[in-house]
Amino acid sequence: MNGPANNDASLAFHDHFSRKAGDYARCRPTYPSSLFDFLASVAPGRRLAWDCGTGNGQAARELAARFDHVVATDASAEQLAHAVAHERIDYRVERAENVSLRSGTVDLLTVATAVHWFDLEEFYSAVRRIVVPGGIIAVWTYHQSLIEPAIDTIMAGYHRHVLGGYWSERIRHQDARYRTLPFPFEEIRAPSFEAVAEWNLPRIVGFLESWSAAQRYEQEHDVSPVTAILPDLARAWGDPAATRTVRWPLYLRVGRVNMGVG
């Protein structure tokens, strides 16, 4: 790991996750290896991948198993402090819209559950400059988890009602499963993927507390918003130490860059 280098970018973005960066690293789902196998298969080369908005480097580590070199950028130094070092990953504290990568060098660009926070016009301009002709951009997100109907209903109410007034306007593309996300690239049809985890109740609570709206709520009320649903959630879950299968369908947009589209 080289870095993280710091260009003071962390001062110039809307930071929703640094305050609980450690919880974020522990309580977010991991993405399936099959997703990265697919993305590597459609990339024009395996020399350089760029994972933008890398957070704690979760996607970057998967890319490092398939590419010669990975540059993983995030505007939050606190998030990168929880990234795991890897000899083929160069972590950099940089905004998505203003990175130090050379023009025409990136074969694959990934953005995992973060592109809705970017200034899309500036970011896409950077993408066209940095990605090789015919290179790949892949952005994805997930929405609500699927466990079992009784638990899913409680968690949906937490999302809509407890946190309803605390979501950023930027989350609208995520709520729409990225269907409304501007995506001015030659789109590629992709298979369906999902993230899967075996979690107990404390891990689920940590996940719910890591959401950006939950952190806004806690800052305003000085109490975790999960307390509003915890009695019902605990009853539906049963033994807190018992693990349940948690699934998150991934909503993926994949495109070729610099092919005369957009």
C-alpha cells in the first residue's frame, strides 16, 4: 500500500461516513467474487483498475486479485485508515472529481455504493479523461436487505418512517435502484448479482446505525435511531447471537467509455 496520499480533498466533500468509519468497515456487506470476475472479463485489459469512493477498500481488494495494479481513492482519510494494505493497491485521499491518475490509463473503473454522492458532471468528465478507449465503468448499489418478511417489514419502516426526514436528497438515485442515474456510456447488459452475509442481531444493528441518515439522526437527538425499532426487531429476531442469512440484490450499471456515447 502506497499512502494514503492526502491532497486535502477530505475538506471539500459532504462527509457522511467518517465519524463512524470503523463501524462502517465492520458492518457493511461484502460483494460477491462473481461480480468482479464478470467485470474483469469485459475490461479491455488487466493493467490498471480504479476503485473510486473505495471506503475501506473492500472492492479494491477484489480487484487486486484480478488486475496488475489498483488505485483506490476516497475523499475520507478516516475511511482509508481502515483499509487493509495490499502490495498491488495504492490508496489515495482524493475526491472522485479530481484525481491524480494519468489520462487514458484505466481499464476498469468501479464505484461501489457511492456514485450518487458525486458531482456527476465533473466525475464523468474525469472518467472520460482517465479511462482507456473501450474501458469499463461499473457502478452499483443495494437498497434494503432481505432476511424474512417480519424482519424486512420492521427494517423498511425504519428506513421510511424513523429516518424519513434525515435522508439526503442525493439518495434518490439509490432509492430508484440507480434506474434514474444519468449514465452517458455505451451500456452493457450484466448478469444479476447479490451480496450475501450470515449476520447476528448486533451486526444488523451496526449496519442500521452506519447509514448516513442514521448518523444525522443521532447527531440531532444524541441517541441511536435503532432504539425506535429495537424491541420489535429483537422479538422478530429471537436469540441475538443467532445468525440469519441476509441478502442484498445489487443494482448494477456497466458501460464502455470513450466509444462515442454521451
